[in-house]
Amino acid sequence: MQKWWTIMLFVMAFPFIYLCMNRVFHATVMCITMNVAIMLVFIYAPTEKVQGIVQKIFYFHVSSAITMFFAFFLVCVASIMYLWKNSDWWDAIALSAAEIGVVFCTLVLITGPLWARPIWGTWWSWDPTLTLTLVLWLIYVAYLMLRIEIYDPNRARFAAILGIIGFVDVPLIRWSVEKWRTLHPKPVLIQEGGTTGLTSAMLLTFLVCLGAFLLLFFYLLRERISIAQSRHALEVLRHEIDEIL
Amino acid sequence: MSKNSNSFIAPMSGSKIFLQQVLALLEKDLKTEWRTREIFTSMFVFAVLVVVVFNFAIGADPELIRQVASGVIWIALSFASVLGLQRTGRMESEEDSLQGVLLALHDRSALFIAKMLAQMLYLLMVVICILPLCGIWFRIDFLACIGELCLAFTLGMLGLSIVGTLFGMIALHTRAREVMLPLLFLPVSIPLTIAAVQATAQLIDGKSLRDIADYLVLIGIFDVVFFVLALIVFDYIVEE
């Protein structure tokens, strides 16, 4: 339990780091951290006894899973702030975080089965965590589609509502799939990839890896927000030209 | 602003006006529906079709069908609910009747509650008509646990109509309404579907109310959370 709080605090520090860095510095730090993370994963971290080399995917899988949850959390916060303050900046954050969150969610859904195939002996099992991730993917893909499909000028508001609802739904989905699974227990389930009993070398590797993923997330977020803002500025200009003509 | 304009009817308390408006809107919807029976008929026929098609997909093994019956019924109800919401949405967007209603309202959440109650009543009617049919086709005695089933279905229908009405209103503003509504509605209602299917399946198996209490609590919490959330965000949906 204590370990979870440490990781939460670690993750929560990144928005502040993000706000303190400029773009070039951010890119540099990100490149260095990513390279260090790869070296740590493949050279420094010990190979796990039972699972062997397969366990290494844990560093990427869990890091992208945590980044994904953080992204969706950010969508929810930005959506609430948008409804409250009605500023386009918050909307740009919600849209960007949702898009990148879906990318990381897809990564989780790809790396998960890659690990599960040799360890569980099956590509997919309806384990609560897997099911939750899949449902989240569906909800946020719907979120992105909603943003495309709305012709209303107030589309940001509808998207914001879905952004909030989607995240509020997470504990309910989690609860329901857990209850649903306990009714159909599968004997093949093993504790997920080494979350219990990480050695300190593994934990260090994991944290650096998580840091690299979060830096990547924030870098993509930064770029995506600037695209969203340019697009918005372009729309405003176009509107002005239309009025003049 | 709205407070000032309504101050001359101060002797009537706010909640009483609210209740009257909800009832008036509900009466309007039900009256329209009674004259055409459009929404109920399409929902019911569609639900029957889903049950029949699933019956063919599963095969003729009576034991297997018994096991999946509750799932089939709830899928039929979710799909029928989407269909009903689409018809309601089309009726509202014709000639901008929604705008007229919104202008007349003191508190706009009255519209949400009325629409939700109407949707719930249609769904309950579909349930009442479809359960005997499923009982006969799947050879299940629903009468043995009818009281518990009523509770489970009422709670479940409430949740489906809350989420459905909310997304139905959002989908009104999209280009491909027919596609967007199920895309939004089905994934978000997954917790409800899981809990409701399990509760119904266990009741059919002869379990008591105490055995399924967990599921009913889950459905209840789903209802409460989304009801409160819907009331908070509804103003943002209908705001111009």
C-alpha cells in the first residue's frame, strides 16, 4: 500500500515539472531519460527467476498503464475546469490528454497480451484489470468520435460532460468486473507481473521507466496543445475573414 | 433572472412548481405516445426480435438457453432502449419543439427528469410484455421470483434511462446521431449491465434477495451517482 502512495506522489510531481520546463529542455530531458530507461531495463535490472526475459515488458506495460490512468484523470480535471472557467486552454488539454491517453491505452492492450501469452498461456483473459482497460478504451474512443461528430459550436461542452462521466464510471466498472470475475474464477491467474516483491534494482528501473513515459506523455501533450491552439486561432481568423467578406 | 420573473407566484413553493412542471412534461410525452404508440411499438418489436435472433445464435439446447437467458433479456432491453431514445430524439428535434419547451421552464432539470421517467415507463412496459414471452420460450418460471425481479428490473431500468436520456440529449447535437448514441451509451452502462445480468441470473437460479444484495447495491449506487451527475451537467447540455 505504501508503495502505491509513493508512486502516486511520483506521478503527481510531473505536472509541476512540466510547467517548469520549456520545450527544448523538456525534449532533451526526455531523450536522456528514455535512453537511460532502456539501458536500465536491459542491462542493469536483474532477470526475473520464474518468468525470465518476458518479465522485462512489465516496465513498459505498467508504465504505460499508469500514464494512461493519469491521462484520463487529466481529461476529467480539465473537463471540470472547462465547464467552470469556460476557457479554451482547458478544452485543448482535455482533447490532447484524451487522444494521447487512448494511444497509451492501446499500448497497454498490446503489451498485456504479449506478456500473457507465454506466462498465462493465453493471449487474453477476462481478468478485472484487462476488462477495465478494454472498457476504458471503448469509452475514450467514443469520446474522440464525439468530438469529431458534433457540428455544434459548443461541442467542447458535450465532450467535457463525457470526459467527466467516463472517469466517474471507472470505479463502478472496476467494482462490477471484480464481482463478475469472482463468480467465474480462472485458475490460470497469477499475480500480475512482479508487482509483489520487486527488488530495489527493479524498482529503480521501473521508476526511471515510468518517469520516461510520463515525460513522453507531457511532451506529446505540449505539442498537441499547441496544435489545438493553432487550429483554434486559425478558425477564429477564418471566421473574421468570412465576416469581412 | 428567472427568479425575478417568477416572484409573483411566490406563494407557490419552488419545489411544487418543479413537480408540476415535471408532471406536465411527462403527461405531454405520454399523451403523444398514447396517440401514436410509435416508441413503445418499435422498442417492443425490436426487443422480441433480438431475443429470437439470439435464440437462434445460441442453439436449441434448453439448459444452455436457460443459463444465458438473463443476458439475452438485458441485451434486448439495452438495444431497445437505444432505439426508443433515438425515436424520442427525432421527435424533439422536429420543428425545434425542444426550444419551445425549454423557454417555458423554470428549472431545466425538470425536462431531464420528465424525459427520464417517460423513457423508464416505456422500458418497464417492454419488460412487462417481454418477460412472459421469454418465460414461455426459454421455459423459465419468472413468477416464482416476481417480487425480486420487479426490484431488480426497476433499479436497472432507472439506470438505463438516466444514462440514456443524458446521452440522447448529447447525441441530438451530433451529425451521425444513430451511430453516436449507442457508442456513448453502451460502454458507460457496462457496470449496470454486468450487475443486472448477474442479479437476474441468480434470481432465476432460485437465489434469494440477500444473495444478490451486492449487485442491487451496485445498481443503486450507479443510479444515484449518474442521477446527481446528470442533474449537475444537464444545464450545460441544453444551454444555448
